[in-house]
Amino acid sequence: MAQSRITRFFGKRSANDDISNSDCSEDDPSENASCSHDRNRPTELDGSGDQLPSLTHPGASSSSKKLKIAQGFSHTWKESRPWLIYVEKEGMYCTLCRKYNKKPFGRTSWNTTPSVRIRLQTVKNHEETAEHKDSVKLELELVHTKNVSEVLTAPQDISTDAMVEAFRCLYFLCKNDIAHTTNFPKLLELEKVLGNDILSRIKKGNNAKYTSETAIQEFLQCLSEVIETDILTEIRKSDSYALMFDETTDVSVIEQMVIHCRFIDPSGNLCVRYLKILDALAKTGLPHGHEADMNELDDTVITLNADTICTKVVNFIESSNLSYETLRGVGTDGAAVMTGKKNGAVKKIVERQQEKQTDDHNPNKLINKALGQHCAAHKLNLAAKQAGSEFSVIQRFKRVLAQLHNFYSRSAVRSSGLKSVQEILKRTLQETGKVNNPSETRWLALGECTLKLRDILTSVVISLERETVERADPTAAGLVNLMTRFEFIATLELLCQVLPTVNRLSAQFQKSQIDFCAVKIALTATTAILNQKAAMDLTQDISVIGQKMESNGIKLKYNSGNLIDDVNHFKEKTQVPFIEKVIENLHVRFQDTDIMTAFSAIFSRENYRNGEPEQLCQHVETLCEHFAIPKAKATNEVKDFMFYVTAAGEDQFVTQDDFLQNLTMSPDTSIYSTSFPLLAKLARIYRVLPPHTADCERDFSKLKLIKTDIRNRMGESTLDHLLRIRTEGPPIGEYPFENAVKLWSQKKVRRYKIRLK
């Protein structure tokens, strides 16, 4: 029995040996075996992307491999071995040995013939062969890298469309004042839920997800730089630009300075653009031309003085590669540190401007000097405020307004009581709303407050009387006593007549596109209106308020017992003197300098029709000397232009603004820029001079929406990028996201490339 079992066993082994002897083994492949291979298999690629020769060999039999090739090949073996290639039903190849024609142990396995022993240990043994190590060394020398995996694993590129969509999502967050670093990944997840899986399309590998804070900040920087580059390019092309800057304190108690620019674009349009926000007290070195020890340096960076402001502005101009020769004006809020005649920031900036233009080899070179300007809206606010400070009745009125606002704004119960009174009496009074804040820092606040109080005066007094009776509130009782007096009602009506006129002028001054030509016209019209207000009889208006109050049980206290006598006395002592003082302050604060007088004369239609040529030429020479323009050529142009305007007829220019508009238009659409180039240049200078800094004030409001209590650690550069996108960024459908993606891809060498179109 045992012998028969042994015979049968060796008989089976013998049969296997017969089969194996005809097989193409990996150690001794038979070149004469009758093995047929499929020649139609797709061509394999090596690690560099080149086509490999056929991965079959003539001695490999598909029937024999079924016995030797195991079914346990794992693709995880290839993760750390990018050179390993597995062909189904054949075996394993080494792309490096094939590339450099290396034959381990002098055999063709792993090279022209496959290794059919599918074991991890077989792969490891091949890695240790001298031939394989030589091929690895050759590959490293070829590409100058120590990471073979990077060489052989060609990373997949990132689609431009996918990255554009990611940039668009981030732009949406920034444009709408939404925290970008925390919400960008969440927005991508939302896009995935909605069927647009941006995240998977930009994600490459295990660590290239592009949702980290660093990646998001890089995206943000590129979005901002595209906008900034376009703006600076336009400014550099213009022959006239002016800067406006102002400072404020943000939520982190950091002094921030905002810089805006006005310039004429190639089409002749006046443009106003945001440029930069700077930490005004951050260390930037010593001011120009100042030598000091460390103690003095520390003092300069902790004090917002003229040197600090000058250094910030000068550094920005020079780092942005803006020309001093085309800087025509500097606009500020009029503070002494800005406009001081001896040591103001504007004066120091102009000194630096002159120094940079000085040429020792050309002493006759014309030097341009920027013109400092005080914000017209600030001047108007100061004119009205200082006029009221000279009248005790107006000062008492403002104190009552402030006390009244505090009385209701600091108590929800009192505010609710006022609302209840208005609800009960809404059929008869039709008064709704609350007392506004009469803030003196906001240009239009006092006028808005007085108009609102006149509308709800009766309900407010009734509410105060209720507080006095039901809660015995002494403040309410005192307010009732003051607000039912004739002088309070008369002052309220006077300010309701005067302040809307001043506010209307202030609103005109705050328009971005306004120039000094429009400022002068609006100021003249406002002065005429105020003169009419001074002669106005307030008897009828005060009588209407008194009747409305008395019909609701509120008795008005007259000084003399006669309304007409009290109105006449108020007009003589308060109304007329107050309005005259406002007009006087406007004339004092809006006095023209020699430069502004010259501009007004040159660009006045009447002067060209009825003026004297010699006077106009004198004004032109004044401007030419200040703004580095050849005098002789400019005066000749003015004389010729005078004859041209006379010959053109009455309807050639309707207003003074027509002079500026036609002269600053592009030469393609207007003959004036070509025929009178120096006069057109003066017109462009006149238009870019900043009449206000309202654009900076608007940026302060946006700053408070961006840098909030929750985001109080935001850095200066991030704040600058966000504010630029918020202020100057076009609508999301018009932004050139492809440019931002291209800029991002070129910032540094990236492992994964962008497939740029």
C-alpha cells in the first residue's frame, strides 16, 4: 500500500515536472518555447511618460503562467515603488531597468521579460540587486533630485476651471464682508452638496487640499494684487494725479491711515481709487533727512506726528513707483499736523517731492509742486459749528438735544413708552420714530436730528410728561420745561430751515467725482439761499407747531405773551446774526489761494468772452511756475484759445464745467487736447485736485464692517487686501479670475501645475 501511494505521488510530480520544463520560468526563460502573446495590448508608459516596448516576451506561455503567476499582486506595492509596473496575466516589470537596459544577474527578467513570481519578497529582492541600484543612480543624476518618486510619478495638473471656481468662492466671501479663512472650506462643502465638487477637483494627493489658512491667504493676496496692479498702471499712465489720506483708530486701537488717489484716465474721465491702508504707527525707520538716536526713533514711531505721516506717504509713493513729477495735489482733513505751514505733513511731502526732482546737471529744470487742500466737507462742518458756538440759545438747544437722546437711548422702558404714545395717538398725530443722535462728528447728524425732532415733537413732550407723572423723573420734568419754551421752538425751526441747506451743500461736497469748479458753483448758490433764509419770517411755522402742541394739552411758554413780538425779537437777536455768521465763516474758510484764483479765472467762460488777455496770461504764468509747465507756450495757447472761443459762438460752452470736460477728453474724441495740449494739461490738474477726503471717511465705515470685535487680530496686509476687494473689486461676474489664478501659479514653484489656457 505504502509503495503504491509513493509510486502514485512521484507519478504526479513527474507530470508537473513535464509541464514546468516547457514553461518560460523567470530564472531560465526558454527562447524556443512555443508561447504566443497578444500583440494588440495597449502600449505601457515608463515613469517619464515615454512609451515602453512591448511588455511581453516570445518565450512566455499564457497557459504556463497560470500555474506560476499568483493572484495576489497588490497595488499597494507600487505606492513606494513608482518604477514597478504590473501587467495582467504576464507579470512585473521594472521601468528603470528597461530604460537603462539593466539585466539583474545577466537575465532578461524585469527588463524585456516579466518576473512571474508574484511575491512581495521578489520585489524586495530585485530592489537590492546592483543592476537596479545602478539604474536608480542614473535616474537621480539625470533629474538632479533625491526623490525618485517625484521623478517617476508625474503629478496631475490642476484644471484652471476648478481653481477659478475656488477663487470665485473666496471672492464672494471677501466682497460681502464674510470671514474668509473659516468659511471658505465650508462654502466649498456647500458647493459639493449642490453638485459642484470643487474641492475634489482642486485636491491633489493627501496634503494638497488648498483649504489651509496659508493657501487661502495666498488666494486673497492674488485677488487683491490683480486689482492693485490695474489701478497703479492707470495712475502711472496719467500725467496728473493727487493723493488723499486720513487716519482713524480701528477696533484693535491701531491707528490706520487710508490713502486714496484721483487721476484722469486715458479717456479723460476723472477716477477716484482706493490705494492702501497702513498702520500709521508701525515702525518704518526715520523720516527722510532726519538723523536721531534710538530714543528719538522710539518717539517718532509712537507719536502720530507730521514726520511719521510724511514717511508713510513717501514710502508708499516710492515703493509703488509713482512719479513725483505728476503728483499735483494732496488732500487732508485740515488738522494742524497735516496742513501746518512750517512743519505740516503736506509741507514735508512737497519738500521730498522737490528734492527728488532736483537735477544738479540741469539747474533750469522745472520742478512740479503738489498743492495741499483742506477737505471742503470738513470746512463746511466747522463753519456751521463755529457759527452756532457764538450764540448761547443754540448751545442750550444742542445740549437739550443730546440730553434728550441719552434719555431714551439708554433706557428700553422709556423708548417703549415713547413708542406706545405714538401708537395711541397715531390717528391724530401721525408721528413715528425715535430721537436721533445729534453727533457733532458726523457731518449731517445735527440737521437730520432737528428735522426728525420737529416731526415727533408733540409725542416726545407727551411721553416726557408721562414719565414725570408716573415715575416722578426729574430729568423728564426738566426736559418738558425746556422744550415747551418759545426759544426752544424758535431755535428748532431756525435750524430746520438752515441746516438742510448746509447739509445739501455738504452732500454735494462728498461726491467722489466732484471738482473745485462744482464746489465754487455750489458754494455761491448756497450763500444766496442763506441770505434769503435770513430775511424769512418764522411766525407762521412756529404758530403751526404751537397749535399742534396746544391741541394735545401742551402749553407753549412765550417770553412776552405775544407770538409776533417774540418772533421779531428772536429774528433780530438770533436768526439774522446766526445766518450772517454762517455766511461769513463760509467766505473765510473757502477763500481762494492764488493758485485756485488762477484756475477759476482760466476756466471761466466769461473771461474768454469779456476778459483781458494779459490778465489771463498772468494767471497762466502763476500756474505754470507751480506745476512745471513751459510759460511761453502756455500763454500763447491761452491767447489762441480766447480767439477760438469767441469765434465758436455763444453755445460752444454752456458752463464752466464744459471747459474742463472738453479739454480733458481723449484726443480721439476732442480736438482741444490736440490743439491746446498745455491748456488741457492745466484742466486735468484742476480736475484732479482733491476738494474733500470723504472717500477716506467712507473707507472707515467699511473698515468697521471688515475688522470687527470677532476679527480683531486681523493683520495689516489682510485688512488691506479685503478693503481693496470690498472697495475697488468689480462685480463677481466681471472679475478676471483667470488672471488671479495665473498670478497664483507663478508666485512660486508648485508641485502641481495649473493648466493655463
